[in-house]
Amino acid sequence: MLALALAALALSLAALAPLLWTLRAANSSRGRREAALALHRAQLAELDRDLAEGRLLASEHASAVLEVQRRLLAVAATPDAAGDTPSARAPLIAAAVLLPLAALALYLPGGVPGMPAAPLAPRLADADRQARDAAQVIGELRQKIATLDPASPEARRGFMLLGRAEAERGDMAAAAAAWQSALAVQFDPTLAAMTAEAMTLAQGHMSPEAAGLFRKALATAPADAPWRQMAEKQLQGQP
């Protein structure tokens, strides 16, 4: 077990070697702005890999990518800072060295190196099965809603369930459409905020319709609505 742990430590240090080499360069011209941009781009690439390997649902991937892209745009809009000084690089170097050691210390007490790996193929097959099951459930739910009065409370509940199911499988456009049908029966500020967020994720930008829903939700929601800060932030810079 110790040998495996030491091998893992060596691999961690090898993975960090490019970072350590970059940080030790005395004449490095990369400022903090460029480093932040590189970090966010790496995060986007990692999210894409997690989605491809089945570790993230499409809805989780879309939400995470949107957040990273917002940070990327915020960093890109700021002026570049001066190159890093040795004193500024020192904490990063220390962290790069200490992180693998801390990981090793956490792993040794309860690590299970003999545990078999989880192959990708079975996980992909399981994800495919879950996607087929979700599609079947959604199809049955749509058929049930079609038999109801579109303006009835039962249809509204069906539309809300349909929207949640579509969001869970990553189809934010379909989720927004279902929730809009529920809003047409009875307005609810929380549901309106959810719908506006789903529309924004589906379209990749804030549309006037989504902004209008956010504003109506804020105008009718309680002051302590947990999503109020999120909605106000979304509306910043909107005409």
C-alpha cells in the first residue's frame, strides 16, 4: 500500500512539474490576468472531459460551463497586471508542493489501492440506459398531460414535473417550454425565475423574454426569496 501511495505522490509531483517550472522562472512575463484566463480555460476543458466520460449530467455541465464562462469574461475585461514577483510566486510554489503531501496524508489512513477500477464502458452503458428510461418516462408524462385540460391544476403539476425531468436530462429549452406552460396556468415567482434561468442556459444569453420573467419574479417574490440575489445578478447590465 505504501508503495502505491508513494507512486501516486510521484505522479502528482510529475503532473505539477510544468507549473513548478513556470513559477520558478525569474523572468516570467505572465501576469495574474493571463494565469486566471488559462485556469478558466483548463476548467472548461476538464468539464468537457467529465461530460464525455459520464461523470457529469448534461444539465450540470451546462450550468458549470456557464459559470466558468462568466468568470472568464469577467477576467478578460480587467486590465492585465504586472508580472509576478518572487514573493507572489512563493505561496503558489509552496501550495504546489504541499498539496500532494496533504493528499497523501489523507489517503494513507483509509485508502483502498486494491479496489478495482470502474471501466468507462459500463458507466457509459448505464448512462445510456438511464437516458432511455428518462425518455420513456417523459414520453408517458407528455401523453398524460395531453389528456388533461391545459388550464387545470393537474395539467400545471404535469408541466412542472415535465420541466424538471427535461432539466435533469439537460434539455433546458424543453424544460423552459414546459415551465412556461405551467406559468400560463398560474404564475409563481420561483417558477418564473427557474424558467428564466433555463431559457438563458438554453440560448446562451439573456433574452428580453427571460429578463422580463426575472423582473416579474423579483417584483412579486418575498424579500427573502433564496434566488433573489441570483436573479438580480443575472439582470445586471440588462437594458
